[in-house]
Amino acid sequence: MPDTSATSANTTAAIVVGAGPAGLTAAITLAGAGVPTVLAGQPPDDNRTTALLAGSVMALEALGVWPRCAKHAAPLRTMRIVDDTGRLLRAPEIKFDAAEIGLEAFGQNIENRHLLAALAERARTLKTLTWIESRATSVDATSQGAAVSFDDGEIITAPLVIGADGRNSLCRSAAGISIETHRYPQSALTVCLSHGRPHHDVSTEFHTGGGPFTLVPLPGQRSSLVWVMDPDRAETVAARTDDELAIDIERRSQALLGKIKLDAGRGLFPLMMTRAQRFAANRIALIGEAAHVIPPIGAQGLNLGLRDAAFIGELVVDAWRRRRDPGADVLLADYDRQRRADVGSRAIAIDLLNRSLLSDFLPVQGARGLGIYMIGRIGPLRRALMREGIASAAGQPRLMRGQML
């Protein structure tokens, strides 16, 4: 077993590769509990937003991050789904209220730039965290430990590497882990906007034949939009002027929020579903988009990444305190088992919902409409689905219950 009782200038207990939200959260979790940690990478430029579910907010609160960015977030108290497919068989409108399951809000919507700034600010206060902003160029792992090389020539070793380095993960390749990828005939346009009417903390998701069109509250009379549609149409829509696109959004949203004015910055990306065949192997654990990419439906993507960070953090902190190997096969197998079940079940649910929107097959449309009708009419079923959407029945890590490690 590697000696984890002490560290030297080029040896540490854990190396986190990637400084996005999941990587920063993992690094803060470990270092905040006293585990000597190296964080490698720079925060990305990201003009998207994230609907952080209640467990994610509780974890960020426990880590001392949330107070640094809470003023930039808006609560999600009600979620409204409107069938705007225009098809023969349509689902009834349905609302989910957080108060029905005893919550003030399902979560908080925040621009990623504010979340990243708060995470980075908190990370820089931790004495047991060394942040290297050089680029990792290679990762090598053996039964004895792992080594990360950087573009400035530095090499750092550790018994564990946490790969938070995104879809084209260097760490995943180094671990010899393959991925399964499914590409959808859809692209997502993302933009933030202001509007003439208040949103009243209601997130509205219009289900269209091309995919969801979702308006999510931001502070004040602002919202974020994720508009999923056919790739060719998405290219055309994204190329429109601000005034033209604002009119399109007003029409598609049925003038729900009044006059629209766009913020600067748009995103356009193809929809896909990817999952690593294993989430950990050979002294490397994968988190966030290095492990899975989920379409922006149902507010699951980044929340799953933060849950990855909380799970691996809990396992590693427990091992460190017991003076055990934080990169041992048994620990990585435990992490892989816990995360694949959670991610797999949510990926299946999102895939089925998305495919049902794209299908022109009447029985599928009918089944979808009946399912939504039953959810709206049967209170216990609706409440069970709301609870599962917020927190997996398979269990939550301690951080996502608001408990310090």
C-alpha cells in the first residue's frame, strides 16, 4: 500500500484533474477534511446556468461555498410542464410544487460563472489544497500509485487520481475505461434573458416535437433558457439577431413572461448521452462529464457530477482517517457500484422521456400522455417522483444531507 501518512513536494494523497464545478467540489471536499490534495487545471469559461437540486445546495452549504454565491441564485419553487407538441394525443398540463413534499424549493438556479467563482474562492482558502493551473499532459497508473505530468515538466504522484477532466478525459483513457455514446438528432441552444413579467419562482418546460423548451428562473425578472430542437433548425435559430431571437422566444413561450431581451452570450451544443463502462479503475476515479454526459433535461447533469464528487470524497476521507489506501481497488469498486446504479437509472428515465417527445408513433404519444395524467391525478405517485428527482432512493452521501465530513 502507498504511504499516505505524509506528503512531500511532489507527492500528495489525491490529485484532482479538472477545475470545473465537479472537480472543484471534489478538491474542496477532500482538502476541507484535511486530506492533502492537488487540484490541476483552470476553471472553464461557461455562460450556461445550472439548476442545483436541494441536495447539491446542502452540500455546497456544508463546504462553505453557497454563502459566497447564494445572492446570484433564484429558488425553484414550482415546476410546470406544458405539452406544446400540437399532436393529436397530448398530455395535460402538470405542476409540481416543492411545498407538497415539505421543501421551500426544489433547488436553486444559478449562472455557472457565479458558481465557479464561489468554488474557486473557497478552494483558495484551504491550506491542504495545492492548486496547479498548468495543463496535465499525461496520467500513468500502476498497482503502487499514480503520476500526473504537467506541461511545465512537473510530475506529482499520489495513490489516487480523480478525473474531472470532461468528455475527452485524459484520466479515463489512462485508466483504460471505454465509453458508450448515443447521439440524439437534437441540439440545445442556451441563453440568459430578461423579461417584462415576473416568473414567480416557476420553472416552465414546454414539451415540443423537437424537444423541451425550458425557462428557469434567475434573480429578478431574468431567466435562463434551454431550447432543444432539430440541429439544422438550431443552427438557423442561433444565427438570428438578438431582436429576432427574442421574438422567437416570446412566441414559443406563449408570451408567458412578456417582452424578452437577451443577455450577451449564447451556447449551442449537440445532445448526446455517454456513460463510462466503469466509473473507476487502476487508481483513477471518474466524476462529472469524464464519467457521464446527460442531456439537459430534468436538471440532472451537473447534479450527478456533484453527487459523484460527494461520494468519492466521503470514501476517500474515511480511508485517509483510518490510514488506509485511498486508491485501493476495494474503495474504487465501492464507488463504481454506488454511482453506476444512480446514474444508470436517471439516464434511462431521461432517455425515455426524450424519445417519447421525438416519436410520431401514436401508442407512444398516448402512453406518455396517460403517464403524465396519472402523475397529476395520483398524489402519492407524484410526491414519490418528486422525492426521487431530488434525492435518489439508493442513498445520498453525507454532504448532500448537509453533514460535514
